[in-house]
Amino acid sequence: MAIIQFPKDMKWGTATASYQIEGATTEDGRGLSIWDTFSKTPGKVLNGDNGDVACDSYHRYEEDVKLMKELGIDAYRFSVAWPRIFPNGTGEVNQAGLDYYHRLVDELIENGIEPMCTLYHWDLPQALQDEGGWHNRETIDAFVNYAEVMFKEFSGKIKYWITLNEPWCISFLSNYIGVHAPGNKDLQLATQISHHLLVAHGATVKKFRELGVDGEIGFAPNTTWLQPYSNKQEDIDACRREIAWFVEWFMDPVFKGEYPSFMVEWFEQKGVTLDIQDGDLATINQPIDFLGINYYTGNVARYKENSGLLDSEFIEMGYERTDIGWPIFPEGFYNVLTHITDSYGNVPIYITENGSCYNDEPVEGRVKDDGRIKYLQQHLTALSRAIDSGVNVKGYLTWSLMDNFEWAEGYSKRFGIVHVNYRTLERTKKDSYYWFKQTISNKWFEN
């Protein structure tokens, strides 16, 4: 057995998102989000599930922080429900919403856990969607205003801020593929939204600097890795496009102040053009303090003409899959991290999400989720390789603290290291919880 060792100063944590765990969707002045609307639209979410109760963390946050304290984590990444702060997206601030997050943040700090706050994890106020959502540039101003309120309110308490979670999902998955809220299927719309999201990110970073907030700010794109099926140039190019759709499309404007030309040309071939206003790219190109990386899966792919947007197809290589059907591809985790460092330099990186879906249930009070432990071992080994190869990794936050509402999959898929009984809301620590606790404590594990 080899010992996989991690830096002593690396932060360890877990992550969640507001709509997935909080519940209490109509309490204390919270307004509607697009996920309230989408989940209650017949046929959009498996089994007609919704986040009305979820894990009820709004009422049980003290219990959940106790689980984190026992786990031994340094940091907890959570997101704020924008409609709790501004029920209509703009206008009057809802003090009860701010009060809830103060209670949560205070509880975290009292237990020695660093709060890492995501400002936008997909729950756009429905009132703003009614006015065009992220396609309407006024939403950019509304987001910056919301962020400013949060920065001022939590100055000195929250030191780590993430503007956007997974902009690819917010734009393309939600407005082109259409499986997430608001469910549009329009490539031009989705691509323009991707630009507006980046402008909102950059404008928020500018506001953060102007206010002189004590802390660090970044964003958290989701990533993937596609290994070419062969050394044919057409296969290499197909995989390059697929990776870039997630990585370069959202990172080049932030780090280089421009979109990748080969992707711009590809979209133009599909009849898509970006409306970029004067100053937009300069706004996006704000220095950030860290980059959040979400990684779950990758694959082997090759070129296939007229196969989807990017003329590529995945090849079944017999990789093991998690219970959501995603191939287990830790090599891709290493590759995407080294690719990002090669492309953008020594940027500090937090792994803001990495985890796996296994639907194991309690048997005599124990949840034996060996698959999740193996997944964590494989991906933490790949992370160690990346660190040894020069990637500037500052922390690792696994997804997720507990089972929760898994978006379009409803409650059918479990990603937590803590099991949640959705009928009783009882929390049960899984074997992976205890494995992760030991790894955090030791800063190493046996491979």
C-alpha cells in the first residue's frame, strides 16, 4: 500500500446548495425562485419532486453544523438563496433572510468552520426570470446589487466568496439542453446568457474590490475531460471542443480577456453570435483570488459528424459508473487540473465540488457505501498527483455533506456522505463520512 499524503495547510470541507437542502421555501418572506416554478411544472423533475422541504436545513442547521464539527472539516461551502434576500430580485431587502444566514454563519464560526459563500447556485428569483432572466442585462445590475448587500452585511464574517456556481449549467444545460430551470432549448439564448453571466461575475468582483472587502473572491466552473479515442486530428479537435465548452469558454475571458477563437468560430458555424458591449471583456477580465473547480466525470470521445453541438461522441470503454450513470474517470481530474495550470498559470485552486452518487440505504443503522469511498480514494489520489505536478491546490470540498434534492433527478440520487431519510429527515453518517473524517485528521490515506 502506498501512502497518499496531502499538504498540512490544505483546507478540507464539504459543500451544499440552498435550494437542495434548505426547504422552508415560503417561510420568513422568501420569494419564488425559478426552481420553485420549474420543479412544480409537470414532467420537469423526476417523480414530481420539489425543494419545499428538501433536508429542512433551514430549521436543522445547528444539527448539520454539529455533523460538520464532528467530521473535522475546516470549511463549509454553502449558497445563499437570492429570493431570501430580495424576494423580487431587487427592491426591498428581506431582513429575515439575512438573519437566517447570520445564524448559520455564526454557528459555523463558533464551531471553527470557515464559511465559504456561493452567491448564485441557480435559484434566480422568479420575478427576474419573468423579465427575461439572465438574458436581460438588467439582471446583471440586480445581481451586483444583491452581492453588494451580502458583502456589506457579512464583512468580517465571510472571508471566501464565490460569485457563480457552474456557469455552463446556468447557461447551456438550462437554456440549450433545457433539463434545468428555466428549461429553454435555444442555443443563441444560452450562449448570450453565458456572456451575461461572466459580465455579472466580473462586475461583482469589481464591486468587491471597490468596497475593500476583507477576503477572497473567485468563481466555480464545472469541468470535464475528454480523452481522444485515437491520435487522429479530428478526434483530438472534437475532445478539445468538448473540454473548452466547459473550461476555456468560461475561463479565457476571466484570465485572458477574450473568448477562445476556435470556439467563437465553431458557434458562428452554428449560427450563433455574441452581443458583446463595449467594456464587457474588460469587466470580465478582473483578477480573482482563487478558482473553484467542480469535477465529477469524464470519458473517451471521438469525432462524429452531425453528432450533437460539438460533432463528438462518447465511446463506451467499460469504465465503472456511479448510480447516476457517470463514468468514473479520475485520470480526467488530474488532466483537467494540470491543463488549467498550464493554460492560466499558478492560480490558487479550491476543489469546490467532487463526489459521487451511490444510493445505498441504511441496514441496521449503517450505510455501507464502499463505492463512494473508492471514488474518493481514486480522485484524491489524482488530486495528490496534480499537487505533486505543481497545481496550486488550496483545498478540497467534497460534494456533498448530505443527500439532497438532486435537481431534475429529484430525490432519486444520493451524493451525500450523510444519509437523509426524506420521510423522517433523520441524518445517518455513512461509512464514507467516517473514512473522510479519518483522512482529514491524518492528512493522508493508504492507496
